Amino acid sequence: MSVTSPPTDPYRWLDAALVTIHRAHWYRSVRTVEGLPGPVIKLEQRQVLNFASNDYLGLAGDQRLVEAAITATREFGTGSTGSRLLSGHRSLHRQLEQAIAQLKQTEDALVFSSGYLANLGTIAALVGPRDLVLSDQYNHSSLKNGAILSRATVMEYGHSDPQDLRRKLEQSRPQHRRCLILTDSVFSMDGDLCLLPSFLEIAAEFGAMLLIDEAHATGVLGANGAGCLEHFGCTGQPLIQVGTLSKALGSLGGYVAGSTALIDFLRNRAPSWIYTTALSPADTAAALAAIAVVREEPQRRQQLWQNMAALKQDLTALANAPQTKMSWKLLPSESPILCLQMPDPATALKVGQQLQQLGIFAATVRPPTVPTSRLRLTLMATHTLEHLQQLIVALEASIK
Ligand SMILES: *Cc1c(COP(=O)(O)O)cnc(C)c1O
């Protein structure tokens, strides 16, 4: 076969795609942070107040976690050298799993290399082509992609809408073998909580499994920091809890907590656990140290809750101010994630840039990640009231 004109560059579409992304104000780029994580950080050579971190308890820079990671690295090395089934694991891995199970009051737990992989592997292991997945419209990307990977029939229900969920179950549950309902417990880009008690009831009624993603709730909600389940008094209910070691626990990795049978099954069937290298000794030891802090220092959680209440009050006043009343809206939240909705991506970006000039680091979240543009503020136990005041002053200045 002869080719008369040279083939077009198969990668040229990338440039055109980037132009489109820029035009829609959807372009993202990464900024460089220096020093230890905390409420005050150095961002692109400037000291700023940090409202863009998921380090809710301020543990990612805690010296106890740092020391635990260093000690484990000295003793066990930097890498885990292979998957746990093939290369063996460390007693540290099991200690961490037992500590998670104890915190969550479940029979057992399994740690994955990330929360994302925990969701992908668990969902893909639990359901297949003959099954039905019902997923909240606002669920995290890892839940949505886990559902796709499973090749089950996937239906989305309206955000936190038990009536819609029930309607879809009535219609479609009978045609499927197993059914799995998926929900964030704290919605990561909004900060509101799932209606867990209603969802547990509906799951029981329709013979469906329920998986909740406690990524933003673990260490944060509940008297002992066990998460949303504890917050709603649902500890011990039969469901599947997934979460991450990378948010309030200040490390890296993910986990699933549940019954002995569930965990034993996942060890045999979850591809993102079987075919990936075990968590590093440093990450494992740091997470274990963090769980000890969660258990021993409830005052950190209380400080975080106080910060949440204080900032929520100030933001409510700000969103009701004459200058912003029409265009800014504080989204409902019961977590350290507080979002100010803005009328469009360009405004959100502009406010974000103005804040950075005023020494505040906050995330602007835009479509396609979320349906409406917003400024996403996250709180830490280690923010002081002065920090919160400085944020409000900067927000007021950026309105003018
Ligand atoms: C962050 C997050 C994850 C992913 O956890 P990683 O450990 O960062 O991969 C999963 N689910 C939700 C809801 C999250 O917010």
C-alpha cells in the first residue's frame, strides 16, 4: 500500500484540546509548596495561610508521625518489594489493619496503596456484569470509576435523594443478581453528609450492599473519630467502609473495613490489592502513629469542630452581605469542607487569585469536577481564630 500524503501527527489533537480547556477556564496547573505541611505554608516563595489541605488534624507535619516513618524506614527499608501475597508483608501492615478495625469497630480491615485503589478494587470485586450499582450523582471519581470497572449496570441517583434511590431500586433491583449502593459519607467537593440512616434502611429493604466512602470523615466525625457511621450512631451496622490514610491521618494509603468474610474475599479477589506493591513501611508506620493520636487526643477533633462552627458563622454572614447576596452562596456543610459557590468559573478563579495575593491559599473547584464553580475552603485543627479572621478579612477585600 502506498501513502501519497504524509499521515497527520497523531498527537496534534492534544494542542487543540488544551486550547479548548483554556477557553472554558477549565485549565489547571500545580503550585509548589515548601516546608512542612500546616496552617501556614510557603507557596511560590510567599508565606500564606493554608485553606487548601485535607490534613484536618494537622498530623501530616507532626513529629511523632515523622519519627515513626523514619524509624520504620531504618528498620524495614524504603520499599515493600512486591505485592503482599507474592513477597510477604510486615507485621506493621497487620498492626495497621487491626488498628483501623478497632477504630471502626469492625471485624477486620485491609489496607490498599491509596483510597482510590481501595474503591476501584473493592467495587470491581463485589459486583460484575449481572449486578446493579446505584451511585450518588456527586460521588467521588474513584467510586464512579470503580463502578465502570466492575462492568455492572450503573445508575446514578440524585444527590442525597433517598426517594430517587428507592424509585430506581423498585424499577431495576429485580432484574439483577447483587446490588451495591455507593455513597461518599462526607461529599468531598461540597462538605455535606450522606443521609446514612435512610440509606441503611433502603439497602436492607432491597437486599442491597452499601458501601460508604469515609475519606473525609475518618478522624474528623464521631466522638472517637471513627467517622460518619459513629456520628449517626450506626456503628456495627452491616456495610462496607472505605477510606483513606491520606487526609486526617496525614499519611498515604487507603483501607476497607468490614466483616471477616468481606476482607478475606477482597484479599482473594480485589485486583488493585493483589497486583500492586504493599504500602511502604514509612507510610504504614505514620498511619499507625496517626491512629494512636486520633485515639489519645480528642481535643484535636474538638478544636477542629470549634473552627468549623466559627468559620461557618462568618461565611454565612459574608454570603448574606449586600455585595454578595445575589452571587455567592455558602453550600450546606457539616464538615471541615466549606464551599462558597460563585456564579461562574472566571469569578471563582479571580477570587482565588485575589485571595492568594492577600496571603490566602484556597482551592477553586470548577466544572467538570463539579457542576457549579466554587471556592473550597478546608479547615484544620491547628488553624487559630486569628487565621480564620484573616481569611474573612481577605474575602471581604476580594468582594470590593
Ligand atoms: C481523596 C478521596 C479518595 C482517594 O483517596 P486517596 O487515598 O487520596 O487516593 C477517595 N474518596 C474520596 C471521597 C476522597 O475524597
